Amino acid sequence: MTDDKTAHAHASAGYLGDPGARAEWDDRYNDRRQLWSGRPNGALVTEVAALAPGRVLDVGCGEGADAVWLARGGWDVTALDVSGVALDRAAGHARDAGVTVRWVHAGLVEAALPAGSFDLVSAQYPALPRTPDAAAERALLTAVAPGGVLLLVHHAGMDTRHAHDSGFDPADYVWPAMVASLLTDDWEVEVDEVRPRVAPEGGAGAHHTDDLVFRARRRA
């Protein structure tokens, strides 16, 4: 069996995605020894509690807290991120925890993952670029297996904010409503609500107080 370090080294050599996005996120991670809290996202923990472990795709896995938590819970985890720096850290955390995770160094769209491959697709506060053809939205939906669940969590209200001087413009990114608008009769929306966030101490984004939680199930 290939260990996590070797698997990630192989994945990094064949990065699939926008080089600019990779460089931007690598810089963010390099600026801090630890960018996130190191604990799994609260909405994920809540929403997964009633699900039987199966195959899961962790989109934008960052430093791997969600991926490691899922693997410890018996899930067969594939975790994807554009940042090689983040994946290096994530692989180290997985080794320390004694769990196996498949690391994919790619953008979601460019990864071209097999359709219908995952019982759960989890995207926690993802920074997915918006495109005219809704490529990222469709990639999220396509990855879900029949009977499987898409769980999309974002900071509530972010989609309505104005562009920042820092360069952040909500219009550039995918938000849950955009994914919801593409659902067909093959899908059932199970959760679509704003709720208080179970915010971990420390880490980027800890100041956000409310989550928008969207969960939909593909009919078997």
C-alpha cells in the first residue's frame, strides 16, 4: 500500500488546476504555521452523525482536520485541495492519527473525478470559482452517488457582501443557492437553513457566527 506521503508527492507532481489558485493558497498557508483550527467543522460533525460511513469526497480539505475525522469514523476518504502546502500538512496529520486518506492535488473541476463515486460529498466553506458554465456546481453534483448526499456549508451572508478592497468579490465564487438552482427531480433537499455556527477557537474564519447549511440527497 502506498503511504500518504508518497501518494501526495505523486499527486503534487501532477497538479491539475489553475496555477494562480495554487500559488495564492500556498502563499496563504506559508504565511502561518497553522491556518485553521485543527478540529473538524461543527456542521459536518452534526450532519454526518446519522450517516453510515461510505466513500466521501472532502472538497477543499485544507490542513485535513475534516478528512482525518471522517477517516477515524470509518469513512473511505478522498480529500482534494489546490494547495500542496496544505496537503503536506494534512498528510502529516493523517499519519499521526494512523489513518489512510487519498490526497488529490487539483481543482475540483480539473480533477475530473469519476461520476457517481461518493456517498458523501462535503464542501465546507469552499472557495470554488464561479464560471459561466457552472462547472464547479455541476462537478459537486456529478460526484454524488445514487442515494448519496451533498453537504455544502458556507458562512451565512457572505454571498451578499460587496467586493472588498482586499480583492475578495462574492460574485467570483460559487454559493449554495447556485448549486440548489441546478437540482433536478433526482434530488431531495433535506436541509437548507441558517444556524448558529459551532465555531472552533482560533484559526482563520473563527469570527463568523452563522452557517448556511445545505444538504441534498440524490435519489437512488
